[in-house]
Amino acid sequence: MKILLIEKLPRILSNKTRLEKELKIKITNRGKEVSISGKPEDEYIAEKVIDALEFGFNFSDAMLIKNEDSIFEILNIKDYTKRDDLKKVRARIIGKGGKTLKVLSDLTECHFELKDNFVGIIGESEKIENAQNAMISLIKGSKQSNVYARLEKLKPEPILDLGLKK
């Protein structure tokens, strides 16, 4: 049994039945304390999904973590910049009307979410490294166009499935 402290409890409780059904776990709460019980591997995945929901991802994006090759990563903006004005750094990441985040999401095929001074990324393990590097470049001050060009160059060729993957 895992116990988590949740700040955005209504967000978790509104999706409680869907979470229990799809992740094969049992969720109980007492105050801001949420306990998860089930098989250890299901508990681990449920913990990651609940963390993603609490971070701000929508339900369908958070449920991508359930797939074996999807990962949830959090980057702290303060770790990659010495600037004091983090508001401008966040503005660079978001872009005009959210355009930069949308383009990054399209190029990396990952999902991004900004919360305070943290950037959450959900994506496949092969693609998340490029997404992290692109985000770090933006935080450090690279031009958006340079980051986009690098991502287009690094975009992996589609892998041909020879019937070996499930």
C-alpha cells in the first residue's frame, strides 16, 4: 500500500472510479492523504499517473503513463538558469498564445505542462530525451527557431515493425 499527500484532491477524487478501473487499484482517502492498494507494479504506475494529474496534466495524457514505454519527467527551471526573472523564462517556454509549447509538443510527440517553476513532460522513452534537451535549450536562452530546427533534424525515422513488438 502506498500513501501519497495530494494538494489537488478534488481532481483525483473526480476521476477516482476511472483510475481504479483502468489501473486495477483501490483508492481511499482521509483528508489530503490518498492511499493506493493493489499489485506493486500497479501501485507504482498509479502513483506516477496521480502525480501527473496533480501536476496539471489532463486525464487522457496522464493515462499514457500506463503504457510500458511512456515516462513522466519533471524539470526544475531553476536548475538550468541563473536568471532571477523566471517569469520571462516561463513566457519564452509558453510562447505567444501557447504556440511554442504546441510546436514543441508536435515536434517531439510529447505532452508538456508548466506549473510554477517546473515543466512536466510525458512521452515515450525514446522521444523524451529530445523533449528534455529542447526544453533545457529554451530555458538557457536558445532561440525558438534554433530549437525547432534541431528537433526536426533529430526527429527519428519511423521504426518499421517486423512483428516483434506486442
